[in-house]
Amino acid sequence: MSEASKLGRQWLRNAEGGAAVEFALVLNILFLFILGMLEFGLAFSMRQVIINASREGARYGITYRVGAGGNRIAPINLNPSISNWILDPAAGGVGLRTLLPLDSNPQVAVAGSGATSGQTGSNLSVTITCQYPFFVLNRLVPALGDRLQLTATTVMRLE
């Protein structure tokens, strides 16, 4: 057997540094897993914020308010509007724009039969949609896209 083949076999049997190579391979997967937990944890937190804002907006809309003529004010005619009360911190409400990232683009939709009629017992629906912008994970997993759409809907009956 030649000297070169002996050295080749010794080199193939040598296990020094094997743990470092395995660690380097596993570290990438572990890093991706930790980043995924952080990103989706932030998205879940953002979803909880819009769920609570949706509830607060619906509660603001269903409370009984009387106008100048003694008639009930329909939720769609409230001042500030339900949408402004939820989004704008200056309106004295939730101030959702200050609680979310700047590029989340929150949108509020008010619907239901009670929104325009103002009739006691009818439904008022408040839906908030916004975009969660991925920070890092979308660069590592391109199939996720740049944003995750989050939606929260609350339906309550007018008092």
C-alpha cells in the first residue's frame, strides 16, 4: 500500500472538528427558528393590539348618545367618527397609529345594520385590517412575502 493511500485513509477517519462542522450546520436552522419565533411573536402582539382596538371602537359606537333634536345619533354620524376615534390619538380614543409600525397602514371599516339606523339591538361591526411588515424573516424565507395581513372584527349590539 502506498504512502499516499495511507494518508488518505487516516484523513478520512480523522474526526477532529466534526462537532464544529455539525454545530455550524445546526446553528443556521436554530437561528432561523429563533428569528421565526420573534417575528411571529411580534405579529401576534400586533394582532392583539388591533383586536383590542376593534373592541374599543365597537364599544364607542354602541353607546347611546342623543343629538340636539332628542333623537339617537347613529354610530356612522358620531363626532369624532369611529374610524378617527380608533386611529387618531388626538381624537381621545385608542390612537392606533401610535401603537403600530409606521408602515402598517391600518384601515377601519364600520358596517352592520345598526351603523346607519342607530336602532337599539341592531348590530354594529368594526373591522380593522393592517399589514405586519416582516423585518428579517422574509429575506431568509422568500415564500413568506414582504407583509402579513392582519384582520380583527368585533360585532356588538347597540344599547
